Amino acid sequence: MNYLILVNKFEPLPAGFTDEIKLKDVCGRLFESQTAECLEMMLYAASSDGIDIGVLSGYRSEEYQQMLWEREISREMGKGLSYNEATSLVSRTLALPGCGEHSTGLAADLCTPSADDTEVFFYKTEQGKWLCRHAQEYGFILRYPRMKEHLTGIDYEPWHYRYVGQEAARLITESGICLEEFLHFYSDKYTTC
């Protein structure tokens, strides 16, 4: 499994990629098996520190991603936006089917225990602060950091964490770079994980 696979609106998933994923349940959500094990260890460590972290989302099939995409476009058009305006707005926070990290099983949307949707101010919560300090220890990075939108193509999402492996996570976090920059600078050394 390539834990450093780049998936975004410019780099869609390779054909057949999802056929190879072995999924495992964590908190009622599915994740790629190694990602799931590391996520479980991270959640346990947070809980041991008195911080309970909820899991909103994990693996998404392309069909489910398509449904989310169409629902959000319809919602924005219902507010008076044209199709093109709605598509432009929605694409800032939601990937097209085949272009989303959730389809890899490597991404997790995390939250406070009582949340039933993503939290704009998650970074201000005890959960968000704990993850900023410790996620790298378990191989996770904040995938869509602030001030990197021009590179990731996605707005800042303080709840979206991505498994990349411990060494890559440490380098990315300590350097203050995003996955796109990491792969550009270190692609010769880290082609797979």
C-alpha cells in the first residue's frame, strides 16, 4: 500500500486502487487496515490523556462521494447560486468522486464527541489541540492546513487528518509543509511507505 499516494482534484485515484484496500472498522467507520490500527492507538492515547475524540468519517465509496457531491451542489443551487457558482463553492471543501482522500481509506474526519458534523473551530477544542501536538506520533498529518489552499486545492479543514506513516508525518509536521510540498521535495526518497 502506498501511504503517500497523492489524491486531489488534479491527481485522481488510479483505476483499480480501491480494489486493493483491506478495510477495518474504527468507531463505526471504515479505514484501510494499517490506518485503522494507528487511528485506534491514537484515539486510545488521547483518551488516556483525558481527551475523547470522535470519528465522523472514514472510507467513502465513489458512489457515496457522488451522492455527497450532488447533495451539496443542489443545496447551494437552492440558495440561488448557478450550477457553476455552486460547483466552484462546493469544490473548495468537497472532492469530486475519484478525487477524494476518503476513497483511499487513509483519511479521517475527527471531532468532539458530541459533534454530528465537521466543526469550523475544531482547532480551538481540546481535541484539535491534542491532535496538533500528537497526530504525527501515530503517522497522521493535518491534511489541509491553513495557508496551503493554493497547493492542496481545498480550504483549511482542521478536522481532516490523513495517514502517511510516522516518518513522513514527522517531517511534514516539523517542516510546516503540506503533502504536496513534501512529495515535491522528498519524492525521490519517499516513493512508498
